[in-house]
Amino acid sequence: MDKISLIKNPIEPEFREFAELFADALTYPDGLLSQALNHIRQQAGKSMRPILLLLLAKAFGNVTPVTQHAAVALELLHTASLVHDDVVDESGERRGQPSVNASYNNKVAVLVGDYILSATLLHVSFTDNSRILNLIARLGLTLSAGEILQLSNISCAEISEAPYYQVIKQKTAALFANCAAVGALSAGADDAAVERAQQFGENVGIMFQIRDDIFDYFDSKEIGKPTGNDMREGKLTLPVIYALNHRPFESMMNLARKVKLGTINADEIAVLVEYTKQQGGIEYAEESMRRYYDAARQYVEENIKNSEISNALIAYLDYVVNRTK
């Protein structure tokens, strides 16, 4: 049994139901919208966020229709954010395939993203749960604020870990945190349990993003985005932030400034990537990721009493830190 199958094993029928609901939400009868939504469905990932939500719900009770509609809503919100992100970042690829904006154009991508956001609202309404509505609405605010913060950080002269973590907590980690919290909440967990689940989800999201950022320093077609893409987009991530602060060289700081100004070229990116590796930036990022892994694993060991769910969640954590794409 592969790792993903092991993770999904305790929720296999529930995940199939989720997948059907999600596919239905991204289906339109005809025309350009139908084509664009079909394009997005074909780019679907492994659904790590709804898997986390379903596992937490089952850990605290049962997966109900409320759970399922919440899972669909959160994955739709994530999908819409990716479509809009690709427009903002002028990205031509998503998971190794042409992005919506590259396949059609920016206007179509923005409008399709808006359609998916509306589908998010519809599925939130199906939960008929004001607390879940509040969490998901606040998440939408957080994700948007995170995007704007990331843009503002590009022009900020400061190169430190604090703004880096602030961005990933508002973007990637917030989604995982809310999936864990909503999963527990939908199954009837008490407030303290929901809060602990939310912190667990945040730790998972931070490790997930650090692993994603490490990918950008290696040349692999498996990953689905060009190597050095973050730097091309003006982003300095944890490995290079550490290298620049651990052993600063003026020549490397100048390259970092060029990243932020958007004037760096491919050869200069290669130099900065190699410098990051030589200064232990990758190892430092992996150690940082491991700290969040340890905290997340401790949560599972102390709070998840069902051994099947506990084993699946630990396999989930192992997958996140060891994945190759």
C-alpha cells in the first residue's frame, strides 16, 4: 500500500463522496466556463487539505454532510486562490500543466476564480452552521491579506524570517489550520479540542510550505514548477534568507536586492541558489521543518485516541516532510 492509500484508508468511502461533490462543484453544462472548469479538474492534486479535514472529523466523531460540504467549500476556496495567484504571479504553469491564465487569458482566469468563490459560498451555506461559516469567511480575509502582504514584502528591504513566516501563516498554514479546525468542529468537538486541532493544522501547513520552498532550489520535472521560480517572482524563501543572514556577502546581498526589484536574470538566480546550498540553507530549512513535524506528531500522539486515524495522521505528516513534489 502506497503512502497516500495508507493515509486515506480510514476515510476511503468518505473521500470518494467528497471527490464526487467536489467534481460536481467544478462542472458546468457548456461553453467557455465548462472548458475552463474541466481544465482545473484535470489539474487536481492529491486533496491533502480535505483529507486532513475528513481524518480530524472521524477522529472526533463521524463524517457528516456538514463535514463534506465544509470540505468541498475549503477546497474550492483553495482552488480559487490558486487560479487568482497564477494571474498575480503571471505564472504559466500549475502542477506541471498550463495554468488557466496561460491556457485562456487573465480575464477568463479572474472570472473563473470568482465563479469558484461563489461555489464556495454555496457549499458553506449547505453546512447551515454559523461557526463553520465564520471560520471560512475569516479564512477568505486571511488569504487575501496574505497575498497583499507577500506583494508588499517584495518591495521591503528587510530580509529576515519574521515576514517570511508571517506570509506563510496567512497563506498556506491558514488553510491547513482551518481544515483541521472545521473537521473537528463538524464532528462535535469542544472548543478546546477545536483550538488544539487548529494549531496542529497550522504546524502542518508551515511544514508543507517549507518543503515546497525547498523544492525551488532543485532541478526536477516532478515538482511541476520551474526551478528558481520563487526568485523570479521576487520572493526570498527560508533557505536563502538563512544563508544571507548566516554569512552575508555584499555580492549575494546585491543579488537578493535584484530579486526584490525583479531585475535578476537566470544566471544570477543560479549563483544565488548555489550560494544558498553552500551556506547550509537547505539543511537549516529542513531542521526548521522538523521542529513543526515534532510538534504536529506530539499533537497526534496526545489527542488522537483511534489508532487507525492516529496511524493515518502520522503517515500524513511523514508524507508532507518527505514528499518529492
